Amino acid sequence: MSQYSTTSLAERVRGWDETWSLAVVFGLASIPWTYAFVAGLEIPLWPSFIASATFYAAGGGLLGLKQGYASNLAGIAYAAATLRIVDLLGGGVVALSVVVGAFMFLASLHGFVRLLSFTPGGFFGYATMFSVNAAGATAFGVTGLPGETLAAVMSMLLGAV
């Protein structure tokens, strides 16, 4: 039974607890974080939040950081490869569907490799790379798919810490 089943929302928000602490910390930390990414580094912000969520979902700590980094980066690499292969095949929905299926099959096997075993992280990295590509976001003056890949990698690496 959930700890919330017998308490009202008003009762749950009344006292200071871990939820309030995290809300304050994340709310305040997001201000300079956003500014640094958007105005300073000029790399996309949203992948950093996905990487941060990956870190916490993977259990946090050093292992969560390692598994988050490894799985996110594998997903980014798979997505970049997908985009390149589909381009080489001339594009189209059929080519995209087959190549995505092949890489999703591969990402689903990550459970066999300890470092990659936080399988959702691979999917998060994959989806993130597709969103960076769709937005045309690049990093450090590098253009095209290499610049988009660099933008996704840098944002996710910085976001996980």
C-alpha cells in the first residue's frame, strides 16, 4: 500500500521533507545551469536534463554515473549511426524503420553488459540524438551530423554530473 493512500495532499506538503529539499535544490540549480548551457556553452539544454534523470534513475552514485554515461553515449552513437546509414541508403521510411529496429534490438541486449545494463539510458540517448538532429543543434562550430552528435554528447556528459 502506498504511503500516500491515507494522507491528503495538504497533509503531504505541509512539512519539510526530502521532496521539498530536492525541489528547492533542483529549482535553484537549474537557473545557472540553464544560463551556462544556453548563453555560455551554446549547446542544447534538454539533453542535460535527460542525462540528469538517467543518473538518478540508474541509482545515482558512481555506478549510476558510469552506467548513465555509458548507456546514454551508446544510444547517441547508435542514433548517429542510424542517421548516417539511412542517409547512405537514400532515406525513406522503410530504411529508417529497418535501421531503427536493428539498433533498438542491439540496445535491448545491453542488459548482458554490466556497464550498459541500465537499458533505458540507451533509449534516452537514442531519442535525445534524434531530437538534437531534428532541432539542428550543433556545438563548437562543428556542423552537420558530427556537430549534432558532439552537441548531444557534451550536453549529456555535463548534464549527468
